[in-house]
Amino acid sequence: MSTPRATLIADTAIALLAERGARGLTHRAVDERAGLPPGSTSNHARTRAALLRAALTRLAERETTGFKAPPPAPCPRAALRETITGGLHTALTTGRTLTVARLELALEATRRPELRAHYDSLGHGFVDLAADLLASAGAADPWRAARRLVAWCDGILFNATAGSGRASPPDRAELREQAETLLAALLGPNAS
């Protein structure tokens, strides 16, 4: 985000999306929650579409912080498994607010073509990041494997946050086991 105020507005919008849903996200609600003078959010994001876009952009920034292709490791597959496990576990626990907000934004994007384009563009960034991680682990077709990995992660997050698995989300050990099974399918059983 370009300024501390822009970051505050976007972070507040994310929190409101998670707490109240898309209908509860208004310029006035952001001003009140963030402790800003009335009209501050409107000055930053003039329209609802601009406010949703700002929230989505900030959400992608926050979700990708720290996810870089790992340096060469003795066992890149194990490092990737732990990256996946840790990322999902965080998204289901301390990062749950971001996960719920992302689901809200995904649904909102189905009704707003301008948001859909931005959502899809940012989504390609997640696929590119996953492709880099999978390439470092020896994937023969990193981009294709990355699409499968991202789809699987999205499924886990939806199921454990808003779907039928919400009452009993997977713990770190279960996520690790599932990630290993997926990596065996993506990289082969003997890949390092």
C-alpha cells in the first residue's frame, strides 16, 4: 500500500469483510472502525468498487508476505511440504480473518466484473509463486502442478473455514500428511 492511511483503510476493510460480510463493508464503517474522520475512506477509495479493490490488493500482499522460493535445501520437497503446511495452518488459525475476507471477496467478484479481473490477476500471482516453489522441488511441469496445488489449498481453506469441515478443521499434522500425499501426486513418490 502506498501510505500508512491507505494501509489502515485496507486492513480495516479486510477486518470488516471477515466480521460483517460484504454487505457490512461501507466507507462509513471503515472510518468508524479505523478511528478516522468521516469521509477519509471516501477520499482514499471513492467508490465501493475501489474500496473492494484496495482490500483485495492488501489481502494479497498480506497473504504472500514471507512466501518466497526457498534457497536450495538438502530436501526441497520436505521444505515445500513444510511451507504448505505452515501456510495453511496459519490461514486456518491466526490468519483466519484474512481467509474469511478472501472468501467474501471471491463471492463478491462473481458479481462484479471489475473486481473479478483484479481477483484473477492477483490469483495468477499465487499460481506463479506456487510454480516457483514447485520448480525448486523438482516439478516437471511447475505451472500445471501449481494450478493443482492452489486449487487444493483453496479447497482446504473453504472446507475448513466455511464448508462442512468448519467444526473440525485439520490440525498441523493432518495438513502435513495431506500435503505429502499431494506432493507425491505432483512430484512423484521418489522426488526429493
